Amino acid sequence: MFKKKEKYVENKGMFKNAVDYAVYHMKLQETVAGALIGAVIGAVVVQIFFGIPFLTIVLLPVYVIGGVLVLRNILLNQRKAKLIKQFRDMLEAVSSSLGSGRNVTDSFDGAMKEMAAQYGVNASIVKELEQINEGLANNINIEILLQDFAARSHDENVQNFADVFEVANRRGGNIRQIILETKNVINDKIMVEQDIQTIISGKKNELNIMMIMPLIVVNMTKSATGDSNGMVGFLVKLAAFCMFILAYVVGQKMMKIEV
């Protein structure tokens, strides 16, 4: 028998008010935007392929849900990318504070103020530093607070930092050096990702053009030869439509390169 997949439980952190970066709660305007974009694109594509207004209208919920899910995934990835860049800058701020002779608690407090000035009080890293400083004020060990942040971040860089920091803090290691090396690793990773995105940006544009071309060809073919609404014609259109969707999915996966 197949084991039932357990439902993912959102991790709200130690104080039950933190962010789980594997979950994105869309705002109303974002949901509406995703629904409209999905409805327009879906309706146009289905109408071009099948030319059946009734079918186009019946499938409207599918376009809407698909558009919302795609936009939510895009926003989720953007938020995680911003978090890592902000985390890198936070490490630099903490390292500078430690280098000036401040202790760990004061260094994280100073980093929160610096990040708030740089990114604004609503930035993700500022909220995380507020969680850490609140925990420190309540005599919670810094190692536990960093592990809580790492678990919610779902990022190996943050998790590796939390693990190494825990070992070094317990055994009296050079915390400042560890933070500097972690920051350098993340910085190198971000630079490599940017280089990769620059290289494949042209290919992404080519992929987008290639996805538009079948729609133009199908529309021109229908105009020249007439539309066939018989069963055979419908099955041919369905096969072509499935191939179109498959090509898009495969193309997107090929363009997604993780460092």
C-alpha cells in the first residue's frame, strides 16, 4: 500500500509569528494579478488551438488557478533570493561589529539597525534579526535562534552557517572568521548565479519566441485551411496542445540552473 503523503505544516518559528520561506501568502492584488494573467493567456492559447468558445470558457477556472500558482512560485523564489542577499549583508555587519570588539548580542542588535537603515524596517532580514534579538532578550541561546531561522529559511547557506556557528560558539572558535568565510561563500555563489543568468538570458528570450511561434503557425494554418471540428481534428489539436505544454515545462526546467 502507498503511504499517504503528510500535509506540510507551516513553521512559524519559536514565537509563532515568524515567516516560513517555503510558504508564500499572496496579497489580494497579487492574487488578482495572477488570476487575470492566467485567464488571459490560457484563454488565448486554448482558443487558438481548439477554436471552441465553450471549451475556452469552461476551462477558465484552470487558467485562473494556474496563473495564481505560477505567480506565487515566482514571488516565493524572488523573496528567497532577496533574503539570501540580505543575509550576506547581515553577516558583513555582524562581522564588522565583532571586529570592533562588541559581543555577539550587541553585534546582532547593531546589525538589525544597520539592515533597517539599508533595506527598510519591513525587510525580511530585519524581521529575522528582530526575532533573534527578542530571543536573546529572553535569555534564549543564540545557537537555538539561528537554527530556528535556518530551518525556516530552507536554504543550505543559512543552515550551514547555523551549524558551524553552533560548533564554534561551543568550542570557542573564531566566530568573526567563520562569519567572514560564510559571507564570502554566499557572495561567490550569488556572483556565479548572476553570471549564469547573464549567459542564459538570450536563451530564455529564444525560448519565449519559440513558444509564441506555434500559436502563430496554428492560427495561420486554421486561416488557410479552415477549422476542423470533427473528432479526428479535435484529437490532433489535443495532441498538439499537450506537446506545446510539455515543451514549455521542459524548456523551463532546462533554463533553471541551481548553483
